[in-house]
Amino acid sequence: MPAPAALVTNLALGGAYPAGWNQVTTPYWGLPQSSVDKIAAGGVQAEIDWVRAEQKR
């Protein structure tokens, strides 16, 4: 049986893609102050639906 393993995932918020749509540049590119406030208050939850992992050969 293989040894247990962990996979670290990273979720990026904001950036050039959402800023292109919503034209928000402050306080962060693509991420409005109202979203920053909800995140800081713990009112946001991110769920990962699936992850694809591949092994280089």
C-alpha cells in the first residue's frame, strides 16, 4: 500500500482576468473592497471541487 501523501493547493483571488471584467484596481486588481472585507471577517469559504495531479515520467 502506498504511503499517505498530501497535496498543497493555492487559490488566487483577483488579478488581471477579473480586473478586465469589473475594472476594479483598488485595493487589489480585480478584487473590490467589499470582497476584501468579507474575507477579513471570515465570511467567505472556498471549496475545491476536484484536483488533477499527474506524475512526470
